[in-house]
Amino acid sequence: MTSEIPVESEAVLAEPSVNTPGSNAHLQSNMRVLGTHGKLLGKVETLEHDAATGQLATLVVRHGWLNNKRTVVSANRVKWVNADSVILDLTPSAFRQLPRSAMM
């Protein structure tokens, strides 16, 4: 069973090339992270910002059988943000190829 991307009229397009604070204002911890075709990839653990500019740089996504894996995703992979989900332009296979983050 797969999770489908909810169709919401309030969906906000995240501008990955701009990444102004306003364009990612709705991103927050514990949001579901979905890949292409609505496949559930995990949940947002943390949002990391560039120290010099304050712009969103990466998301750390917690996933795995016991939620014991963390993967770093560049902010430019964010396609959409809606009320409860972040949609990435990654397939589950491409997501698994991204670098892992060390456990804290």
C-alpha cells in the first residue's frame, strides 16, 4: 500500500532556486516526506540553514524500519510543500543513494 500525494488547493510551491525564508516558511519538523508518485520516504527530522545567508540548505529525513536512518537532502530537491507534507523530486531509489547523516 502506498501513500498518495494529497491534492490540496493550499499547496505552496517551494522555490528551490530562491529559498527565501518565506518560500519555505511552512517546512517544519515531523512533516511527512514524499517522493515521486507519492511514495512515503520518511519524516523531516531537522532543517539546516546556511549560516551566512539564513536560507534553507538541507533537510535531514528520518526513515527506516525503526526510524534509525537519517538521510541528508538538499533543499533544491523540494518540489512542493503543503499543510502536512514535503514532496521531493526523488524516486525512492534515488533517495536511497543520498548521503546518510551520522546519528546524534
